[in-house]
Amino acid sequence: MNANLFDLVEAHTMHLDLSYSKTVDWWLRVYKKGCGKNGRDIMICDIQDCDLSYVLDKGSVMVKEWLTEHKGGY
């Protein structure tokens, strides 16, 4: 299945934050809000790097791995 990061996040009701600044470069966070123990967020990926392509590709891999481990696939 050739699903991109944004489609996966939307299909599985996850939150995605993507930001950029000169001091922290690109920062991607994907999480499920309030779904963890005691109502905490489940952090699926938290990546920071100067290369946007790397951040998005690594985030896609991490989301797919999390879905495979916790949901039986994507």
C-alpha cells in the first residue's frame, strides 16, 4: 500500500504538527491526543532535522511501524 504520511494521519485520527524555525530547523510531531494512560498523549514520532525530506520520510516510517505494532497494519 502506498500511503503518504498525511493520509495515514488523517485516516487514523492522529495529530500532526510540522514547524520550522532557524534555531530548531524542521520539527515533526505525530501523536494521538489523550489516548494514553491517564489521558496522556501517545507520542508516535518526534523528529527534528534540517532536512525536510528526511523528517517527512522518517515520520512516515515511524507512523507505519506504530500502526503495524498497535493496529495490525496500515
